[in-house]
Amino acid sequence: MTMILAVVPFVMVAQGSNDVSANTDDIFNSSYADLGNEYTNKEVKKNSESTSDDDMFKVNDLLLVDPDFDVQENMISFTKDQKTVYFSANRTIKTKNVVGSEIKVKKSVQLQLFKADVKENGEWENLEILPFNGKRHSTGHPALNKNDTKLYFVSDGPESTGKTDIFVVDLLEDGTYGSPANLGSKINSAERELFPVVDESNVLYFASDIDTDGDELNIFASELIDNELSTPIKLDVQVTDTKEDYIAAFKAADADAMRLAEETANLKDLEILMEAENLSEITHVEEIFTESMSGTAYNFNSETVVYTVQLGAFVENVDTSNYEDSSVLFNHRYDDGYNRFYSGVFQSYDEAIKHLEQMKKEGYDDAFALGLTGKKRFLP
């Protein structure tokens, strides 16, 4: 059997690196955890001998023809010369019990990243498992940049800040690798980021469900400028569209869309996210500033531009009925689920800054001034 496997070629038709997959299933949420035991002819005792963690990282070319080695066809990226391929796969680990009878399936290993050489006839050889895979987390969705010097990938490992994050690692000239780096909060969120794609202009496209509470994925684009990724903008495309569709949508994005994305990101960087039990720290503002401020509470249906100071944003539901008629402290629950609290309504930015300075003297160090037009928030 070994000799038969050794001569069976593994051939994958070469395709452009970073092809966009039409498969929107979150592979990281599927069956890569322990699947439990399925038995062949007879039940195996609980003290079965199991495969060690080290065995999960032992690879050779026979894996390429092993039916239990499941190459993900939507997670394959070829170098520009078509001589090297990076791909994702998971495999079923088999084990034997104490009397030698085989368990049909022990467990499915987490998704892992591999590299192989591509022969002229399309066969893959010299299989290599990448050193930044993990034993208890998944790595997948490889995507190469235009010069084949960087590999982007997705992981749900300990360095991920969300459910799945996008990482990048340098591919060094001697065939080794740099240290994988999380792309950070500009790209990654508390939710899922998946399907990285890089075009010839070094624009990174990726899918995220940050705006949909996990219901669906949207496509975002971020341009690499002076080794820094720009603020992502959401594109008017579907995750199942092609790479060419992504590129066309990004080129069609106007300056206003990019400015709005940058503004939203800047506000996010300043945002104070607080727990509901800390509300008393915010309500203390009324005690300090009520007598020194006058006017009516802000109307969130107004189209007038005013300026204020933001104190905090709450994820939790909090009782805000006491502040609806207040000219000092007011709040609004936005579509993203955050209940934001503000202090003061001013006709000029300078007035808001003076109020901010007073608030900082009172210990509100994280407060910041911003403008309001109805519900729309902006940084002057």
C-alpha cells in the first residue's frame, strides 16, 4: 500500500494566487474540534492509546495522497512563478487501541497551513508544515502579496483579539519566516475577519461580520501606503464576487467614503467603552456643572451643528430617563448598540474645548470633544 501511495501523483491545477473563494462558510467554526470516536468492528476501551501532539506535526509527501488529508480547495495560493503553493488542510488522526484494532476516526485536527513545491506537470512535492501552526487552534486562508514576500493568513489562536483575525508574516529569502504579526485593531475586530486577498496594487481585501452581528460577511478594502494599512472602507460587493469585482468596487469608491471611514476610525480610537456600574462616575457631572450651564437638552433629530464632550459609551442597558431633559448630561443609544453620554451643548468648538478642560480637571481624563449633527458624530 505504501508503494502504491508513493507513486500516485497529487495534482492541483495552477490558479492565480489569492483567488477569491465563493465559499462563505466559516471553516473555523466547523468540525475541527474533537469529533469523538467512531468504531470499526468492535467497541474500543476508554484506555485506548491516542496519537501524540508531536505526530500531528510530522509530515511527508505521502500526506498529499492520504484520503484523510483534506486540502481546502478555496484556501490555495500560488506564487507568481507557479512554482510554490501555500495551502490549508486538516486531517483525520487515527489511532489504535491496546489490542491493535483500529478506530475509524479519532479526531479531526485543526486547520493548518502547508507549503509545497509545484513541479512542471502540476504535481506537488516537498511538503512542509509552516512553523506558526498550533496544536489547539486553526490557521488558514493563505494569501500572498504581489512580490511573494509576505503571506497573509487567518487564525483563531491566542494572539487573535476576535473570533478570527488576519495576520501577516514575512517570507525571507533563505526560505525561513519572520514572526507572524496581528494586523491590529484597524483591520481586526472582536468578530470574524476572513478571506484575505491582496491585489497588484497592494490593496488588502477581506471579509468581516463586524457590522452584522455574525449574520453575514461584508467585504472591506485597505490600501498599504508606506508600509501602513489605511482605514478599511466597506465595498458594495458580495463575499461571493470575484477579485476583479473587489478591485473595481475599490477604484469606484469616492473620497467622501474614504474620509468617512477615516473619521469613524478616529472616533473609534477615542471611544471610551465603560461598564454600566461605572455610570455613577458620569452622572457626577450633573452635580459639578449644573449651575454653571444653561440651555435645553440636545435634540438628536436636529440638523444644526453643535459641539459637545463625550464621556463614555456603554454596551450594557442603563437607566437614562433622568437625563432626557438635562442640558448638562444627555445620551443616545446608537444603531451599533452603544449608549453614548455627552456633556454640554455648545455653538462653537472652542467652547466645547474649554468645557473639556474643566472636565479633565475634575478627573475625566478620557473625555474628548466632538461635533454633532443630529445623530451624526464627527471630529472637527
